[in-house]
Amino acid sequence: MNENVEIERRFLIDAREEKPWQGGKHIEIQQYYLSEVTYENGVVTWDGQKLVEDKRDFANISTWRIRSLFDGSGFKTILTAKGKRIGAIAAEFEWELTPNVLDNLNLEGLPTVIKTRYLWNGEDGLLWEVDEFEGSLAGLVIAEVELEREDQEVLIPSWVGLELTHLKGWSNAALADMLDQA
């Protein structure tokens, strides 16, 4: 389990030109967005299935997600709870789910995002995560960089475009919901 405050800046990428982020490490990701998650007596439940036990207060959580990752060497599944984003900052809680929990979940029909995430090191030493979306979002590329502080200096690569950090509707959850309603 990992608890932290996520501080990140997000950017739209025009991927019609050179793609310097490709060629390095990448991760295949499928994200499912859950509604009607319940939390009672330290147990987080969705669709009648116990996901995790945790005694903390999740009253301010706005998004629950199950993320399946494959990095070429292994597969894992992470449950994530995210709080409402204020600027570049949001509360974030994560738990790795066991295969037996995942096997008992029916994720079919949920709002979903599929993407390949490339890891790219910037000249300032910061790690950029560049997501190339697939399926109905094919062609969309968004890069994000996680920071220690919201006012931290970032050397923005030349291939980075419009900053999305403070714009509504560009989170992965919002994109998945948009596709679900289309």
C-alpha cells in the first residue's frame, strides 16, 4: 500500500513529429473506473466484492480506479483512490490487488482507458510518463511529470504542447467517462 499526495503537471503532445520518448521502457495499461464504491468499518467494497481493508477516512475521494499493468516481465493490478485535484495536487492511495480478488471482479462494461505508457528522463532528471492512448482515444498523447512541490522548476521538453494541468475534462477518469457516454 502506498499513500501520498500526488503533484503532477500534465501536457498535450503533438505526436505527428518525432517521438523521443519511444524506444525506452514502456508499460501496457488498462484502467477501469469504478462507481458506487462503498467504505464501511474499514472495508472498501465494490459490486459486492471486498477489495481492501484500510482504517483511513476516504470521505474526500472522488475517483476509484483499477489499473492492470504489464511491463514485459510481469503483470500486476493496482486499486487507486484519488481525491479531488486542486491545481496540480491530489490525494492518492494505492493498494496492489491479489489475483484472486481480480478474478472475482466483473470489469466488463466499465468506463475504461487503454494506453501504452513510455518512461522518459528529462534533461533536469525528472521522469516523464508519456501515455499513448489506444482504442477510441487512439492518437491522443498526454505527458505528465510528477513533482516534489507544485512550484518546482521543470525543464519542459521541446515536444511538449498545451499544458492541461488546470483544465477540466482531461483526466483519464474524465476521458473514460466521456467514452462511456458516447
